[in-house]
Amino acid sequence: MKHFDTLHNITQYLEAFAQERDWEQFHSPKNLSMALSVECSELMEHFQWLTEEASGTLDNHTHQAVSEEVVDVLLYTLRLASVLNIDLPTAIAHKTHKNEQKYPIDKVKGSAKKYNQYE
């Protein structure tokens, strides 16, 4: 079993995985974004009819299945970012800064409102 310690290592693995299987031809941004959406739907399916409380106390089998779906979502996200040449650390820094500006603590603390609903 492989061990990955950085997003970069995972991305390199995913690139090699696709190359070795001649799957790059299928990994267009359109196809990867659609696959990502499917994986998100598969993740949501595990929670679809659960109560709020039950969603936080999954049995072992469901927890394992959810874990695998979360990983699928992450892997497709990383692959899409790679194909689109998105520098994730830089993009994350930019987006988190933007979120801090959109959601200042003094205006949104404890509120679930969207940024355009509290001003």
C-alpha cells in the first residue's frame, strides 16, 4: 500500500496512473468535472435519509464507504486541477483570503447566512 505525504505526491501518482492506463485521452476538464459531480452524488447518497444526528454517528460499514467516497472526490479534484494546471497551494491561499474578506468574523459569527444576506 502506498503512503502519500503531500498533495503533490498524490497528483504525481494520479498522472502516472492515468498515463500507464492510457486514460489521459479521457481526462478532459469536462469529463473530470462530470466524474467529480458523480462522486459527490455518491457521497451524498450515504447521508440522504439520515437525520442530522445520525449523519454524525455512522456505523463502521457506512463510515468506510463514506471515507472511500471522500477520497474519490479528492482524487478527481486533484486530477482536474492537474489537467487545468491549477497551482492548488496558491489557489487555496487566494480563495481563503477571498473568503475571509467575504465572511468577516464580526458579521457572520454563528450565522449560516450567505455573504450577500448579511450586509
